[in-house]
Amino acid sequence: MNYKILDTGLKYILIGIFIVVSSNSYAQKSGSLHYVVKKGDFLVKISIEYGSPNFWDLIYQANRDKIDDPNLIYPKQKLIIPASVTSSPKFIDPNAAESDRKEHLAKIEKQKKLEAFRKIFSQVIDQKSEKKEKKKAAISSNYRGIEIGGLVIDETRSKMGKDFFNLFYQYWEAPQNAKNFMLTIEEHPVPSLGTLVTIKIDNQQVYRSRLQPRYAAIESMAKRAVAISYYRLQQRSQTAQSLDLSGF
């Protein structure tokens, strides 16, 4: 038996194992994940699955070598979910237990409400501390209003409608450049169709669908509604910004 050949073969096997283990260790250490694109996916929809619609840009930047246009991705593409997403406090692991996921969502919702309260409270304090002359100046012809970001209004009635609104609000996060909008979620009973839910942004309809009685189906609808509303609001904000810039 040629022990020299055997030793050489064993050495290459060990080197191969070391490379595989090192690669896996690096992937785990980096905190990145992978996602295989399914039919009907788009970046905002995928980013919602990981906790925030605003993750889409981070995912896009991490996959610039695979994605030419952020609006065009294709089934079976393997995308990197970067560490900048997985290390975010908004990140949700899709493989986590359902109870852990709901607890995480509840914490996110509580934090969002706390941040909103602090923002409003701070605005009230600032307004009270303003001088009378400054308040009068704010009512002049150049006054443009306080940029409050946006309002989400609940006009649902049934339990299914309330479930849809609550799930929508859990996943909702407005685009960073969207300001002064009003998003309304309405519910309308329709004979032979059950109940329809409609979403309007500044009284313009962007989404409409018939509610399903199953909670999982309502959650899936709410996620899709968030993605569509986010995309439409982002488009509108970009258009408004382009018009502003074209005036210079």
C-alpha cells in the first residue's frame, strides 16, 4: 500500500473540510441570510417578511451584482439578506416560532407607539414655548403646515376588518420621504361578496379586496396591502420631489 498517496489524499480532504467549515462560520458570523425569489415577489414584499418595508434598499444594495433594476427581480434568484437587516431591532426571523414572532411584533408595536407619543409630546412642548410673534408669523401666506409624516385612519367595523387593520398597522412603516399624507382603511359590506376592505391615500383608492374569514389569509392580505400602499406612496413622493426639483 502506498501510504504517501493516502496521506496526500487525506490532506486534501481535510483542507476541503476546513474551507467548508470556514465558509459556514463566516456566513454565520456575518449575520447574512439567503432568500430564493418566488413568483410574485418584489423587494418591498420580501423586506416586509423580515420586519420592515424600508429594508428593500438594504437588500437591493447587497445584491447590486444580481439586480439591475430594483423593480425587477425574477423567480429562483438567490438574494443575500445582509447583516444590516438581520442586526436591525426591526428584524423578524421568518423561521422563528410563531409565539416568538408575535411577541417580537408586539414589542415593535409598543415601541412605535412610544416613539409617536414622544414626538407628539415634544411638539406640544415646543409649540407652547414659542413666542406670540412667531405663532403669528406661522399663519402668514408663506406658512406650509407642520410636517407630521402621515395619518393612518381606521374605518373598519367587523372583527375581520379590525383584524385586517391591526395586522396592517403592525407591518406598516411609511417611506422615509413621505410626508403629510392620510391613509384610510375602510370596510364595506357587499351583498353576495361578504365584506370588502378598501385602502385610500388622500382619498385615492390604492387597494381593494374581499376579506377572508381565516386569520392567516387576512394576515397575507394585510402584508400585500402594506407592500402596495408603500409602493404607491413612494412613487407619489418621488414624483412630487421631481416636480419640486424641476422648478429650479
